[in-house]
Amino acid sequence: MADIIQLLPDHVANQIAAGEVVQRPASVVKELLENAIDAKAESITLVIKDAGKTLVQVIDDGAGMSVTDARLCFERHATSKIKSAEDLFSINTKGFRGEALASIAAIAHVELKTRTEDSSEVGTKIAIEGSEVISQEPAVVQKGTTISVKNLFYNIPARRNFLKSNTVEIRHIIDEFHRVALAHPNVAFTMINNGSDVFQLPASNSRQRIVNIFGTKTNEKLVPVSEETEILKISGFVVKPDFARKSRGEQFFFVNDRFIKSSYLHHAVVASFEGLIKDGMNPGYFLFLDVDPKTIDINIHPTKTEIKFDDEHSMYAMLRSTIKHSLGQFSIAPVLDFNKDSGFDTPYEYSKKFPVAPTIEVDRAFNPFKREASQGNIKFPYKRENTASWESLYVGLKDEVDGDNTSNSHRMNNIEVESDEVTGTLFEGDSEASGQTTFQLHNKYIISPIKSGMMIIHQHLAHQRILYEELLKNITVQEAVSQQLLFPLEFHYSKPDIEILKKIQEQLEHTGFVFSSLDKETVEISGTPVSISESQVAQVLEQLIKDIKDEVPDAGFSQNDLLAKSMAKSMAVKTGTQLNRKEQEHLVHQLFACKEPSVAPNNKTVLITMNVNDFDKRFI
Ligand code: ADP
Ligand code: MG
């Protein structure tokens, strides 16, 4: 049989590629805007006629192209952005496939005008139709690049007929415009549709850009989100739960400044809103994730709107907890102004005191929960934490409650409040004299007055949250301290249970356990985490073994998480335990140093707030 395989001519190959890259005028908008960003433009104008069916034009003031490059950019696989396959894993540009311009030129009438900064060079003007260069000439043009794409799909009638109404197509174009403009607030953007300005967005910051696009009312709806870890930086905003919508609304993920779609990460956001919005309502978000380009693969989809992450699970967990934390802060502290520096507010402890020079005296062995080891009580290693944000819950409380008899002290307040040190000295001085700030109810709840009313904290769940975060940190950061036991503890377990312990031995050691032997049917422990008393060890390990046996395989939780949850549950101070003043205050203090004080590791509510207005309504 004769040979039948032949190589397709370039213009056909380009048309085929165009089928993937260019689905509609909005795809052209996306590619051209992204090229302008990659060229480091500071100002970009998008001009649209007839929903992009007649004209899509992008004018930028970026780097421009040399004469040769201007010609070459329309070739397939012509790119200045990568040189080798390795470069695929360190991509910092929007483009890299070198096929957008080639594809667009295969299915439209394209005109390119471009000039580099180098003033010795005149600019270049090229006209190209269906991959064929019609003309190329020197031209006097501004620095930067202007690309005009006319009569899209002129040579593919099927595609042209397939386009939707102008209303639908312009919607898609605006969506693409928003995505690029949101990801690059430091670049000025203008959009002109059929001769009139639709958007004029000056260079600004992220919040301002969102407001400029979606309207001034948006500003008050935004809750800032921010977290930075070694593998991921999260910034941006979520829309307050009250403003959740029936339609999907504004939902934006950007990874390294590139808009992406991810149902998995979307799920993480939805999960963090759990309990705050009704079923069927959609949360709004503008989230910017920054990761090492090595840890993602962008090259899995021609339009590059999908990304493969190396460690999707951690992303999910971090995103969820960060947003929960932001929302938690928002919901427990509705009076807080997040833009205000709360360090300038009056800490409640000090409203009746004369100022003394703050001294830093930290008793590291201080342990308000420690009674006798046999009672199985809990211990907290004393830590200084940043509690400034929650303390402003108490701002003004003393004045309102007690009035002010000593004009002296009032005047002095202003001096004290400017010192950060006060937040760390919660337990110093004579707290009896400064008035009771917490009460215990039924040996179960801790009641604490706050500015807007009162807060009721579930002591057992609160302690679980504190221990959980501490344990999880110790397991991951591996910096826990052990307390050496004078006499090693010995336990006997069945073989399968020993196997379980062996599997988690390493993590347990990170929490502070020291195993002097762990084999056959005996376990010998010569050191324990500092926050566990000897009498608790047996129960903690038993519970842990049980929890691991009961674990639903592959439920999406990491072993570390399970371990921290289980240990926190058995170590936490029980309901029914009486706590003295210092213990109560310490618990509150520690709780608000947590990342997510309002929910327990098992997702139960840790605290509720009640507003004075609600009380007022009942006294009728
Ligand atoms: P890619 O962006 O994947 O490299 P394109 O086909 O979109 O592929 O562009 C090809 C090349 O043309 C780019 O790599 C870049 O060097 C050049 N180019 C495209 N648009 C511009 C522009 N607006 N300003 C400067 N150079 C551009
Ligand atoms: Mg490109």
C-alpha cells in the first residue's frame, strides 16, 4: 500500500490549534491582555466592537517587539517566554505555549503595530490574514504594542455561526477583562465598547481594584483573608456571609496572578462558610494564592485555566482554616474595625490602674492548671501571644460598667494603652483589685463580659481547640519539649494495638513522647509531652488507638490531624471541673491566641456572644 501519512501545512495546523485556544472573542481578549501583561505594560486599553465579532483591539505600553520578533510572533511555537522543557516548571509569565498569536492569525484579519523602547528603531506594522502575511512595513508608532483582531472566524463559518448573541459574548469578554484586571491591580486598564468607556481602572491596590470594578458598596462586604506558610501564601477577601447570593456571583481564584478554576478549592471555601450561609447560597471570594511555580503544573489545559497542584490536600486544609479564621474573627467581633490598629485601644485590665513601667517577667514554669498530678489536671506552658485583636472586644467595658471615680487613672489610661507590653501581662499585678473579668457557670462555661454584651465559652471545647493547635504545631514543626519521667511508665497492649502505636510513633515523639521500648506487647515510656500529666497518659493512648481504629479510611484527614484531635479531646479539661479565676482567664487568653478560636477541632461551637440589646428586649 502506498504511504498515506503527510504533514499538515502550517496554516491548517494553526487552524486546528485555534480550535482549542480560541473558542470565542473572549478567548482572544484573554490572550491579548495576557501578552500585554507579560510585556510589562503599565497601562492597557481594550477596544471592542460588536461584542468582539468585528474588532478586538488591545493597546499596551509594554516592551514592544523588534522587527524580526514582530514577524516571528505569529509562527507556531514562537515564544520568548521559555527556552527548554525545564522552564515549564518555573513559569512566571501568563503565556509560554507560543500558540496564541499563531492561532488567532489563522482565523482572523490581524494587524500588529509595535515598537521597542530603543529609539533608534522605528516601529513595525504587519498585516496578516489566515496565517498569510499581507504586508509588513516600518511605521511611526508609540512604544508598546497594538494588536487589532478583526472579523474573527471569517474563514470558519461554522464557528462564526456558533457564536452567541452580542449580550452573551460581551459578558464573556467582560469576565475575562475582570479576571486579568483583578490579578493585576498595579496596571491601569480601560475598556471601550462600541465607542463608549465601560471601565476605567487606575493603577491601585487589590481592594480598590475590586471596588472600582464591582462598585463602592462592595467595600463594606469584604473580609480580608491572609496567611503565609512555607508552601503557600494566601491573600485577598471573602464576601461577608450576609451577602451570599443565590447565583454564583463573584468567585475568583488566582494562583500566581493567574485566574484559575478549581472545584476542589472552591469546595474548601464553601466548607469554611459552613453554618454561616444557607444551603443553596453561594459565597463570594477574591482569593490570591502564591506558590512556588515548581509545585504546580499549568500546562494541563490549552487555555491554562486549570492547574495541577503537587499538594492539593494541604492547600485545601490551609485555605479552609484561613478563611474560617477570618470569618470567625469577623463574626465574634462585629464591632471591630479591621483597618484600625487595635493596639491603641484601652486594655480592660488597666482602666483603673496607675501606670507602672512594664516589666517582662515570664515564669516559664507557671502553670495555673496544675494541681496534684493524681487529679489528672491539665497544664499549659505559659506563652506570650499576640492577643491585641481580641482584647479590643473589651474596650471601654470598665468605663461603662464601673464609671470612673478617679480622674487620675482615667488620664493615665492614655499612656498605658500605647504600650504593647500590656497584652502579655494579663496575670501580673493584683487582679483581685482590678475586678472580676470572668465567671464560671455550672463548672462548664466561662462567662466573660465584652463590650457588646457577654461571651459564653465552653471550657472543654475551648481547651480542645487550644491543645489541638498546639499539638498540631508540635507534630508539624517538631519542636515539642518532653518532660522526663523519673520512673518510666509501662503499658501492655494487644499486638494489633502495638502495631498502630508503631505506625504513629514518630508523630507521637514529635508531640513530646519518648519511648524507651515499643515492641511485642509492652510499651515503655520515659518521657511525655509537658501538657500531659502521668495519670493521663494511659487514657490518651487508649483513646488514640481507638480513634485510629475507628478512622474512616481516606476521609481526607491527615494522620497528624487525627492524632492532634484525639489527644486534644482526651487531654482537655473536662466539663464539671472547677476552674479558679486564673485558670479561667488563662483559658480565655490562650483561646484567643488560637488561629480559630470559635470552633472546636470537631467543628462544634466553642463560644457564643450575647448582645446587651438582646437583653434589653427581654426586660419589658
Ligand atoms: P506566548 O505568550 O505563549 O509566548 P503568543 O503567541 O501569545 O505566545 O506570543 C508570542 C510571542 O510574541 C510572545 O512570547 C512575545 O515575545 C511576543 N508578544 C506577543 N504579544 C506581545 C506584546 N503585546 N508585547 C510584546 N511582545 C509580545
Ligand atoms: Mg501569549
